[in-house]
Amino acid sequence: MPKRILEGVVVSDKGDKTVVVKVERTILHPVLRKTVRRSKKYHAHDEANAYKTGELARIIECAPKSKLKTWEVLPKASA
């Protein structure tokens, strides 16, 4: 089974080698048929402490690294 890759905004980089990424998705409300935004925060492992608050980050599933961290950030794309 392939690993999921999600994209979101870094909302916290205070932990050492850890960032919190907020991922938003849109769903259709079952009754109102209106598009609704839902968000979830994921703790991700950032080995190089490369990401700062406000940056866009892509995260990928991995084996659990701690109680909360089961995701890791993909390295920044070099321009």
C-alpha cells in the first residue's frame, strides 16, 4: 500500500526536530450540499529543522517515531 502524502501549512516549529502541519480539506455537507472546509493538525518529524511557521510543507506517512509523530516532512525542493 502506498504511503499517503499530504500538503499543509506549518503552524508551529517550537519542538526540536518537530513541526505541526495543518492540513485542510473540503467536503460536501451531506444535508446542505454546501462545501465545508475541515482541517487537522499533524505532528511531523523534521530532521534538519528546515521548516518555519507559515511555510508550505509536504508530509509523508512513516513508522511511529514517538507518541504523536507518525509523519515526516519531505525535503524542500531545491529551485
